[in-house]
Amino acid sequence: MGMTAAFTAQLGQMLLVLVIAPALTGLTRKVTARLQRRIGPSIFQPYRDLRRLFGKDVVVADNSSWFFRVAPYVIFAATWVAAALVPTFRTGLLFNWTGDLIAIVALLGSVRFVQAVAALDTGTSFGGIGVSREMMIASLAEPAMIMVVFTVALVAGSTQLSTIAAHMADMGGLRVSLAMALVALIIVALAENARIPVDNPSTHLEVTMVHEAMVLEYSGRHLAMIELASSLKLLLYVSIIACIFFPFGLITGEARLSALAIALAAYLLKVVAASLLLATLETVIAKMRVFRVPNLLGTALMLGLLGMLLMFVPGGGI
């Protein structure tokens, strides 16, 4: 692949995740509403909300610092970079060599730190409550995520996503250790994206909200940046799960334009399937109490740890 073609493909992937991220959020909301026998908002409502927010003026608290104003752009940029590093329709893109799972976890950790500091910057009580809950969730979600990374790395011999995807495509099936890692990663994804049963993204109850409490002081284009980053983060976890555990349709070498179109259609199909499963999950289960969330994340941590330990047992990872 020439440099021009490689750059075009990489740019196409960056624009792809940016464009379809709000659609994933909108489709999930629509399916959830239909499962609850409601009409629900349009799939394209997140795009309208973003356009409306970008057109509004920004209202900033008098006691906020420059960090509060810069944080939304840092959060959006880092999340977009992390989402664009995950192979979607093909591996071996121009910047896929930087698509290391540990680097992606580090980027997401940096986003969490910036958002937490920005929430504390104005000194509001809601910001402090949201940050304390977010840090509690992160203290268990990040170790569980690292256990999943180690499990996958022991199977594929690398933490680089293109190498992992190529190995999983050739392996043609899930091991017991990988099945445990998949369940652990799904729990972590629900927690990191503030979805049910950890948090309810459709409500703004002061007693229970986590993510919304951290962004209450934002408005206008700043809030639009954070909302778009939230959609990108959800798509990021869907892409990671699809890339590692369901790599069918993912191109691992040179291919014609028709094959790229088929791979893109396969990726979009995975995104739609993930949206349907997420909406179904949020309909059939209820939100749990905040102080029960560590039990759920502890389960994810133990599943990731057991999956990694099984790789050292002869025949245990089969």
C-alpha cells in the first residue's frame, strides 16, 4: 500500500468512528425505547443535539480556571485518538502500529484524570460526588481491564491490536480463558461508559448519577465535545470487543476495494448487533445500588485474573 493510500485509509477510519459514534448512541436509545413500548427519539437525535449545543454560547463559572475551559478539547481529542487506533474494517493501517492495548488504556486513564480535575475545578458538590464515584469505579475497572489485556496478550503473544486480530482470526474459536476475558471486558465496558447496571445514562438523578454529575457545569460547545467523546468511548469498547473476539470480516492484508466495502459492512453489522444487545441488556436488568458496583467489578477482576492464570495451566486455556 502506497503512502497516499495508507494515509487515506487511516483518515477514513478516523472519520468513520467520528461519524457513526453518535449513531450508536441514538440506535441504542431508540431500541431501548421500542423494547419499553415507547416511540423514543430518532436515531439521528444525537446529531441534532450536538448541532444545537455547538450553536449555543458557553457559560462558565466565575471561579473556574483555564483548565476547566481546555479540558473538553483534551477529553475529545484523546478519546478520538484512542477510538481511531482500534482496527475497525482492516488492520495494518498507517497508525495501527501505535494501537497497543496498554497505550489505549493509558489514554482512557488520562481522559478520566482530566475530566475528574475539571469537575473539581468549580468546587461544586455534585462534581465532588461524581468524581468520588468515578474514582471508585475506576479503581476496580482498570485492574480488570489490565487482566483482560494480559490474557489476550498471552494468547496472541502481543498487545498490539492488529497482531491480536490477525491471531484471533486464524485461531477460529474462543478458549475458556478468552471467554472469561470477554465477560470481564463487557462488564468493564458497561462500567466505564456509565451504562446500566452501573449507571443510568437516561436520567439525571443527583442521588445516583456518576458521569452526569461530572459535567453539570458544562454548556454549549464544551458540553458538545464531552457528549461526543462519550459516544466515541462507547464505540471504542464495541470496536475492541469486535476486533479481539469477533474478528470476522476484518481484513488483515492487502485487499481490493470490494473487499474493503464488505469489511466495512461487517463492522457496521457488529456495531448494530452491539447496540441491540446493549439495549436489550439495559431493558431486562435494573440499575444496582452504587455500593454494590464494586461487587460487579470485583467479578470482572476475578474473571480476568482466572483467565490469565488458566494460560499457565497445561491445556487449561483450550
